[in-house]
Amino acid sequence: MTSDQQPVQANEPERPNAVDASPNGHRTRRPRVAIIFGGRSSEHAVSCATAAGVMRAIDRDKYDIVPIGVSRDGQWVLAADDPARFELTAGRTPEVLPDDAHVVLPLSTRETSLQVLEAGQPPQELGDVDVVLPLLHGPFGEDGTLQGFLELSDIRYVGSGVFASAAGMDKHYMKVVFAGHGLPLGPYTVITDRAWRADRAAALEACAALDYPVFVKPARAGSSIGITKVDDPSDLEAAIEAAREHDPKVIVEAGISGRELECAVLEGHGTDAPRTSQVGEVAVHDNHEFYDYEAKYLAEADVDLTCPAAVPDHVSDEVRRLAAAAFDALGCEGLARVDCFYTDDGRILVNEINTMPGFTPHSMYPRMWAASGLTYTELIDELVSLALERRTGLR
């Protein structure tokens, strides 16, 4: 652990008051939400920051919460209900540390209770959980792995299911699904681990048809981690190697000349269609070549996030239409953020979807909904409500 890190220590929170008095005098239990964050991916610190924002904003009069941190080696621990400890700043990188005691979620459909296990101690019951809010970004959390675990026990959770989470995490198969549904995409190529190891020269040659600059990305990572903008083919090999440090499968995308527009999508209730927010725009200052990790999380002054974006109505309408179409194409649930390009020649292209987008108060997803009339606290309430409505078992 480096000196600038602020570790998240596991500790036992006070047991929440589990019942409220309703107007008719009956006692009813508040829904209990397990907030899971941290995780094994390179987006560990971003996940902690997302959890900090949610813990500050969630309506404590309406919900009880149980913060559960996942350490970098995958241990689940009971975390302090202290949002300040999880905030990500230029001088502090939050981290969930392992602990002697670890949290166990229900392992069958007959149970709904959390337990804390510690060697030599009897299991400690933490009570039932009604909804899991999985705020894990990247692999081992956002990619369908956690969602599959929760499905095994019929535990309701916020966000997309196994397939949509897995396909949304993998930029390769995300584009395959989008293309199959007729959504407009920019040019790209994929370099698998086997292709790179078997014939590096052929893999490089496969990128020759792309116009430079190109963006080299790990296929299954987020928060702009491992991405390199390449202006000259001579730098391509090094950029692929840098991306492979995060994922052995790499995607190389042609640079698009235009503006980056984003739209937040929220699932509809019942049979209602997905809802879309006002369209937002990201503009990065000249000291960043693109919307990289530092610009997203550590240098807020270097980025202009505008919502609603200053674009013609027909452009905004088309971005919102494509965002809802992308959400439906993957079979998403709960929430997603869809990123598009508005090209210099007037086309609108879908770039990617994020099934668990950045969710701090300063992130584009909640900001776009705030501009559309839904506050951060109301947005969290809406997501938990949608999760409580979802079916369990075969879906």
C-alpha cells in the first residue's frame, strides 16, 4: 500500500433499526440494501468512489444499508458506513483491505440472511437483504460474474443480468450485438490473445485499414484504463502491449472526428419502454489527448461536462433513440450510459454502452438525470425500486 492510499478498514456497523411504524399502526420493515464495492479489477478505487457517493445520497429514512467491501484479492468484508473514507482524490486512493472476518451472502434460494464468519468464532447474523446494489466496475463484478452468483440464490439486484453485463463489458461482443441490430458503428478490429501470440505481424497488419489516429483499448476494462491514443503506426505495437497488461484481448478503434455525446438510460416500470435523459457532451481541454482516467476522476477542471448538449433537436432525438435501442439490443435492465459520436459530417455513431456507469455525484450518468429532473437521491431510489420489482428465478 502506498502512502497516498486511504485504506478502508472492515468494521462492524451498528445494526440498523429494521422497522418503521406505518400510518395504520402496523410495523413494517424498511428494505435492506447491501452496497457492494471495491473488487478485483483495476477500477477498484473508482468503485469505492461510486459507493461513497451512493452512501451519502441514499434515503436513510427509506432504506437500511449494509456496506460490503471486496478487497483486491476478492475477500468480502463488512465495511464502515463512512462515505468520506471511500472518496477518490488526487491525494488519496481508497482501498478495501482484507480482514480476519469475511461476509458471506446467502448460498441457496431458501436463505436471505448475511453472515460474518471469523475463524474460531460462531457465525454472526447480519439479517436479511432485500436488494444488492453492485457498484463494482470492470471484471469480476460488472461483467456478469457477480450477477450470476446473485442469480443462483434468487437475490434481487440493481442493474443488468448476466448476459447484458457480460456483453456490455466486452467491447468486441458489444459491437457484434449492436451490428446485428443495425446500430451504426465506427470502424474497428479485434486482436485476440491467440492471434497476437501466433502472428504478431498479421495482427498489426489487420489494423492497417483503420484511419489514424486510432485508440487501442483493453476489450474488457473501463474508466479509460489501459487506453492509448496512437497517432503513428510505429507506436501501435507498444500500445497493444500496454492494453494487454489489463486484458489479453484488445480492440483497436479508428479515431472519429467529431463530438462525444452521452445519454443516460433508465429502465421503464412494468412494460414501459426505457427512459432516456437529456443528452450530455464531454469536452476535454488541450492538456489531455482524450477523456482519460485522470480527466475523469482527478482533474475535474480539465473537463467540460455539458447537459443538455448544444446540438440540434434532431441530433438529440437520434442519440436518445439509439441509446434506448442499444439498451434493448443487449437486454439491459436498471441503468446504462450510452456513448455516441456526432461526426463532423453529421452522422451519429454508437461507441459503447456502460451497464454500471460511473455513479459519483460528479459523473455524467447522475448529472444527465439531474438535468432531466431526477435528483441523485431520487435516481438511487428509482433503481432500488426497479430491482425490487424484478422477477427472481427463471427470467
